[in-house]
Amino acid sequence: MSASSILTEPANLNAYHPATVFDGRADTGWFEAVAGPGLGQWLEVGFTEPLRADRLTISPGWLDARYWQQNNRIRTVSLIVDGGTSMTFQLTDTMTSQTIQLPRVLTGRTWRLRIDAVYPNTRWDDTTITELGFWLNNVQYQIDLGTFACGLQVRRP
């Protein structure tokens, strides 16, 4: 699990870690940490074995009604698999999990999501992903984080 940048605030170090996109919680998520809206920043998930998926679910933005509009939300995201296959998806500006239907089953060890465009904030110039899911044949992979382990363990659907 890696990211191009990670927002670090002493009181919230674990809350903004990239691995929190798999914790099932709406009060944590990966926050990028560059000046501006984070265009070009990325979150990458690496697996020890190739993972096959036909769709992703993503919760772009901070899923808390108090902060939703105050932070940037992802408008356009690129998916890059194993540094090669690349495709771009548009997301809506809604405080819900969204489905990214892939055009075919993709297989890869590294899955990178890159922020290409955002819906602008009303207060903080940070962009986040709260949750992320990988799916195959309508079954979601169960990803075991351990304690922010470097190697993610996956139970196949």
C-alpha cells in the first residue's frame, strides 16, 4: 500500500493512512498532502498475487455531512493497472459509494488510482478517498489489513 503523499496531523496520523480505505469506516480515509487540490496524486494497492476484478467501488470525499463540502471530492479518476492498462472514470458529486464498472475483467498486482479533477472545496484544499473495494462476479474481495501491513492479504471471492 503506498501513496504519493499522506496528510499528517499528529492527532489523526492513523485516520489518514492509505490502508484506511479498506477499514469499512466513514470516519477514516486517505488524504493527499500537497498544496492545492491534489491533482496527479495517487493511491496504489499492491498485492502479492495478481488480483482479478470486474468493478471497483469508491467513496470519494470525506463521508461526513459536516465536512463533505468543505473538502475536495474526486470528479475524475484514472485507474492504472500494473503500470500499463489505464482508463479514466467520471464520478458524481454525491456523498455515497460509487461503482466503477470495468470494461472487462482486469488482472494485476498493482492498482493505482490517480486524482485527475476534483469538485472544489468550501474550506480545506484536501482531497480524499474514504473507502475502496475490489469486486469480481458480484462478490467483494475481503482485504485484511492486519495493522497497516505492507502485504495485503486477500480472500478471493
